[in-house]
Amino acid sequence: MIMSMHASITELITPAVDSAGFFLEEVQITNPGNHRIVTCVIDGVAPLNLDQVTEISRTISALLDEATFMGDSEFTLEVSSPGLDRPLTQERHWKKNLTRLIKVTRTDGSELIARLKEYDDANATFVENIKGREKTHLVPFTEIKRAVIEIEFNRKDELS
């Protein structure tokens, strides 16, 4: 059975990404002309720094350079961490973003922007600050259509 290029790359680099302590979120391949662009989105328990991105980029590049399935065509490798607009879809995303401000779009179309206080297997608890008063929202995951981080520029309680 012939594997797709996407599946072959994913299978090849996942062990190296895992052993470096990171998660392979996504592999994208675009073919503008005869030149492929391979984009790998890597995440960690904590946000990746530039040195970590550089190191895992070198590792992935070496693996792809040796891979026979890549053929003779040239490619550009792009390695990045997930952007703030990437939806929270897995348990580790929720864990990593505890205490962050989250924009939740519910399945009924309503929206909530509030701080993630805690979560369990079934629900997420958010705290909304309305005119100095806190209001708690318990939202079942089954009612969440999309959840993304809301950008905060002047958060006072952020740890350095």
C-alpha cells in the first residue's frame, strides 16, 4: 500500500518530535510549482522558544533530507508553533491555557469571553468579570463549537 506524502512525513517525524518532548499538531504540504513547502506545527506543554523551534527544525530537516519518499524535488521546511487562533481541541490545550482568557462559541451560536478556571472530562468552568463582579459559567464540552485564546496585552497576574 502506498502511503500519502502527508502520512509518510507524519509517520517519519512523529517519533523524533515526541522524543524531544513536543507534540506534532499538524503537517501541511503545498506544491507551488515543482517546489514543495512542508509546514510542521509543533506544540509543547509550555510555549516553545526560538531555540527549541530551531533544534526541532534541524531534526525534522535531517529526517526529510534522508527520506526516499521525498524524491528529488526540492522543498522548503517551515516549523512553527500553533498560533493564538488555533482552536483548543485536546486536553493538553485546555491544561496549557488554564487561567487564560478564552473566547467560546457555543453550538447555539452564543459567545462567551471569560477566564478558564478549571475543566474536567465533561465541562469547562469559566469566570467572567462583569463590572468588578465575578460570574461563573459551567459549559459542557458538548456545547462548545469552538474555543480560542483571547489576546491580552496588559495582564497583571501573568507569571514571568
